[in-house]
Amino acid sequence: MDVLLLPFRWVYRALVWFANSPRTLITSYLLMIAVAGVIYGEVEARSPADAVWWAVVTASTVGYGDISPTTWQGRTLAALLISTMVLLVIPLITAHFASRLIVDDDAFEHEEQEQLKADVRRMRALLEQLASKHGIELPPEPPVSGPGSAAPVWERSARSRRRRPRR
């Protein structure tokens, strides 16, 4: 079964690599316009300027209709260009820029997380000292939960739902 899924894993990894690089996304967009324009110009016997104009208009799905393919090769190229742009390139570019715009200002920085962990360890040690001094037995430590843990979502910390005060 793993052998059958291998090509899908490769495609997934390639898409993740592709989607995480704005330079790659923009370069691929421009490359697709250029390649489609060259192929369209050859297949439909159009000038390079008309071919590139057709590729831009078709890839952006505006489709003015001033230039349209008349051969089956040109129509196939148009279908591939539109499908690739609409289903892959444009959504990836949009998602990349949207992810840059949506930033969680309340997310803890790594240093803040480490400081909180150290504070909790110190409080636990102080609590254990006080408990032993007064003869109180502490309950056992709860299992560690967090990303990747087996604890159900409702048992995990609610820290992510609380907002920190703005500085």
C-alpha cells in the first residue's frame, strides 16, 4: 500500500515546497505565461505580442475574447493553462499572501514559552518544598499534553483561547 501512495507523497511534498516560496510561485506564473504564449503563437500563427497577451488574459481568466484559439491544440493549451492557473497557481499565491497578512499577535514567542516553562518548574519545586515542610502529599503530575499528544482536545490547555493584554 505504501508503494501506491508514494507518488502522491511526492506530489504533496512538491506542492508544499512550491507553495512556501513566493519567488517560486511568481516565477512559475511568469514562466507559464511565457511558455503558453510561445506555444500559442506557434500553434495559432500569432505574433509574439498577441500570444503573450492571449496567455495573460487567459491565465487571469478574464477572457476578453479579442483573441481566442481556433485549433484543437490551441483550445487544449487554453484548457490546461486555465485549469493550472485556477486550480493551482492562483490559489497558492493567494494563500501565501493571506497567510502573511493573518498573524496571531497573541501567539507566544519561543523565548516566552521557555520562560513560562521555567516559571512553572520553579513554582512546582516551591510547591513541593512547602508541601513536604507541612507534611502534605501532592497529587501526581498530570501527563504532558500538547501538540502531538494523545490527550483529547478538550483536556488540553485553554491558553490558546485566552488573550494576553496588549503591551
